[in-house]
Amino acid sequence: MAENAQPKCPECKVEGVEYISSEESTEHSKGGDPWFYIAYCNQCGHVYGVFNKVSLSPSIKLSTL
């Protein structure tokens, strides 16, 4: 494994964690938490992923045997 490995954008090839940014969703829970965050390259805009912040439990309870 490389000693000082840095993330590399697959689109623009810029390297380093300082080029990864995130934005919270405009939708928020009743408690004020954003529903999700979007992680992206702040140089070219490539989206790495969408990560949920708020998880809702199922409204139907299943019985266990």
C-alpha cells in the first residue's frame, strides 16, 4: 500500500483530500438535520456519492417468532 496515498478524482485527475467537498441537502428533518450530503470534487464537480444523514424506521412492525 502506498505510504501517502491521496484520493484522485476520476474525471479531472486532481489529487488530495482538500479537493473533496460536501454540501447538505436543502430538505431538512423536523429536527433541522439535512436529509443527505453530496460529496463532490470542488475542481470539476464530479459527484463521488450521496450519503444519507436521516434514516427513517419502517412504519410497519414485523412480529418475530
